[in-house]
Amino acid sequence: MTATEEVTQTGLADRYGRVATDLRVSLTDRCNLRCSYCMPEEGLDWLAKPELLTDDEVVRLVSIAVTHLGVREIRFTGGEPLLRRGLVDIVTRTTALSLRPEVSLTTNGIGLARQAQALKDAGLGRVNVSLDTIRPDTFVQLARRDRLKDVLAGLEAAQAAGLTPVKVNAVLMRGVNELQAGELLEYCLDRSYELRFIEQMPLDAQHGWSRDTMVTADEILEQLVDQFGLVPADASTRGSAPAESFLVHGGPQTVGIIASVTRPFCGDCDRVRLTADGQVRDCLFARTESDLRTALRGGADDDELADRWRRAQAKKLPGHGINDPSFLQPTRPMSAIGG
Ligand code: SAM
Ligand code: SF4
């Protein structure tokens, strides 16, 4: 049996035939913005320091995921991962693993101007930067901090450092930036950033999401389709990627739309998540977690941790259920799960 076959047979499979190969690791639940679709203006408690995995613990679990469980892609996220002091070191040690995974980062871009080159040198492949508007006043309204310039500088630095293709994530909020899809796309096309719109999901700490006010994928498409001559890109290249991709004016540039709520893609999901306090989550919307930190700190060896992780993933439900009347939002908000 080859090493790859062995890993596949012992990977993170669930009862519905899916195998998780893409691990999202939250490095902190803290953030320097307060995006209204994610966090309340104030009053959110942070995880206590002793609960957080240390850098060594993060690398150990990532290493088990890669060498024992078939994980091929690692994305560091948060909260805001650039706030994690050991980030460059964690990336360096992750890219040095023998079955080197693809490593990327989801960030709000603040501080990226300073760290982009060091991250590139550490082996980081790509970044996704969240940018919902290019208007300074809308940015303050949405993120409750006046940091647009830092985000734009971070994007430029990522491009210059070769963390490419630079991807941009945008969430549209009714009555705030809902009609800014076109100008945001123009901005990204001019700079060769790949823009993807994400439907707002019920994951905000203050439970303010409502189906009636969310801006849907169809509404976003309607705003863009004529102005940018959008046509669907070849669906056969989508694979397990959540974004539906559209060619802009015949291509090659594209724009993506992630319709997590109105067109769920759970059947093709290949993701698993590790929170900053060492809990495995098989889904963003999971209502249960599996504690790896206690076992890790209790002296469990790699095989035992891998077994626990497999058992956790096997319980993954077929879908997130947002559209069921009985849907309940998970207790942890997006900022603490790792988006
Ligand atoms: N702070 C980093 C950032 O903003 O990119 C990383 C963490 S953030 C939770 C990851 C992604 O989740 C961001 O692109 C953000 O826009 C998105 N996000 C946060 N809350 C969301 C929500 N309720 N619905 C949809 N996307 C959300
Ligand atoms: Fe912070 Fe990212 Fe949440 Fe915005 S979306 S508050 S940047 S964690």
C-alpha cells in the first residue's frame, strides 16, 4: 500500500461519503475590527489564555492532521490570525511537514503590509482578505473601526509579496453596502484580486441574522450580470469549492458567489475545523465539538489523537440545516469558530 493510499483509507471520513482534507485552524478569537455580521460592538468575552492552544500544540495537531489523517490544505484564520504572535513560526513549521500541505490565511488585512513578506518567506501560499467596501464611511459603519487604508495596504503588500492569487471575501449587508457590489468588483478586477461574495450566515455573536434581510446570491448576481457580462464558468472545475464562479466579460477574470444559505453545498463539503482552544468542529454550524486539547494535555500519543479526530468527523451531519424550521444557531460565533 502506498503512503497516499494508507492516508486516504484512514482519513477523516463521515457516514455520507465525504472525506475532509481541508483544515481551518483558528489561531485566536480576538479581533481588531467589529464587523456587524460577525461581532457585537462591545461585550464579547475572549477565550482565557490557558484555554488557548500554544504554538507547539497547534503545530502538533496540524502535523497529526497532515501525516495521519490525509489533510492536504491548511487555512489559518480566526478571529484575526495576524494578531497571533507566533503566526510566522507556525506557518514555517507547517510548511516544513514532510507531506507539505498547501497553507493559506484568511485575514482582515490589518498588519498584512508589515507581515506579508515574512509570511511568504515562511512558505505561505495565498491569502484571502476580507473587504466589504472601498468607501471609508461605509467601512466605519460596517467594521466599526476606521482601518480601510490598512486593509488596502495589506492587499497591495500581499500582491507584491506574491501571495497570489490574492482573493477578496465580501459580505453585503442590507442598507449598508448592499448596492456596492459593482464598485467593489471594479476595484478588484483593476488590481487582479479574485473577488467572492459570501451570503451572510447566522453566525454572528449577537444573533442578529435574519433571512428576510440577508442579501441573497441572486440579488448580488442581478446587480452584476449585465454590467460585467457575467456567464457561468465551467462548473466541472468547481469540485468541492463552495464558490460558484462567473467569467467577467468572457474571462479570464472571474467573480465568485458563495451561496451558503440559498444554495447549500454541504454534500460536497471537504472541511474540518480546529478552534483556538483545541476543539474539533466538523461543520461551521455544528452544535457539538470534540475536545482534543484535554487529551493532548493529558499525554495522548499521536495515534490516539488521530483516532479521536476520526471519530469526531465520522459524526458529521449531512447538512447545516439553516433552511429547516428547527434550525438553531451554534453557540459559538464565527469569530470563535474560525471562518
Ligand atoms: N478576521 C479574518 C477576516 O475577517 O477575514 C478571519 C476570520 S473571519 C470570521 C473569516 C470570514 O468570515 C471573513 O471573510 C468574514 O467576512 C466572514 N464572515 C464572518 N461572519 C460572517 C457571517 N455571519 N456570514 C458570512 N460570512 C461571515
Ligand atoms: Fe474580525 Fe473577521 Fe469577524 Fe470582521 S469578520 S469582526 S475582521 S473576525
